[in-house]
Amino acid sequence: MYNGILGGLNQQQIKRNVFISYYHGDQVAVNEFVRVFARELNIFTPCMLAEGQRFSDDIINSANPQYVMQQIRNRYFGHSSVTIVLIGSCTHSRRYVDWEIKASLQRGGIGGQAPHGLLAINLCKLNSSKNLPPRFLENNSQAVESYAPFYRYPNSGQELKGWIEEAVRARTSRTGLITNQNTMMQNNRRCNVCGVTH
């Protein structure tokens, strides 16, 4: 009984390291999300590329996708175990977002790494899935259980914490649902919303 109480307390106090994937055009909204949920409410510890930071040239120029994915995980993901993709209107067209999702879903590699837990949150505070990145959409199904759920903007820190913990559980319970075979996007794509390539 005593151990069960301690186990429950430890579960509530866990603060996950979370990699934030996003399009830098949404930087203001991303900063607000991180300020509220990571800094003020202390729900997670953010790992993210700094504004304007890019992947190094040796990663971009490699023709070996497995090498690229492993290097992204080793160099940029830190000690995170979950990736949150923050969805703005143009996120779906960005190659770096595609790479980060692909790296998040990767299994194996050094030390037999598990995939990251993966979820997406709509920054627009509406629950529309029409502009999800293609690789994320392949791992998300509204009709059946999927590896990567898509959520509206969270109403509370506890709600977000629940979503993160569910993503952690998926790393062992739903890995058979992962689809990650498509080749990496080589360039940014034409945006479905703006009609241009950013």
C-alpha cells in the first residue's frame, strides 16, 4: 500500500523533456506556448532549436537518411522522449518539420533507441487537421487508434500533461502503428494555405 502511494506521487511529479518541432514563422505563438506551459505551469522541459538555428551542413548534405535521422536525434533532441509538433497554417510544408517527425519516429540506432512519443497541437486554437504535415498525418487516424494524436490547444496544464504521458506510453504500447517509410522532404513544399513556397 505504501509503495503504491509513492508510485502515484512519483508519476504526478514526473516532468518530461519534450522536443518542440515548429515552423519559425510561428515563433511568437510558439514562444507563448512554451512560456505558459513550460515556464509558468512547469509541465515540461522544452528542447528546441533556437530561433534562426538550422541543422548543420554535414547533416543536410548527407545522402544517407538513417545517418541524418540519427544525427538529428543525437545533436538536437537532447534527452527528450516526446516530440510535440506545434501546428500553424504553414507547418505542413516545411522540410525541417518533416525531418524532425521522421527522426522522432525512428526506431533502433545507437543503443536500440525507442521512438519518441509524438503528438501535434494546433496553435490556432482550432481543431482542424487539414494542414497536418504529411508524415504526421500518416501516423494519425481519427477513425481508429493511431500512434500520433492531434489535439486542439490545451485548456489547462494538467490536460497537456495527460497528453504527454499518453505519448510516453505509446512508445511501448503502440509502436506497431508507426509508418515512417517515405523519403525525407528535400525541399520546402508549396503551402496549401498561402499557395507559395516559404
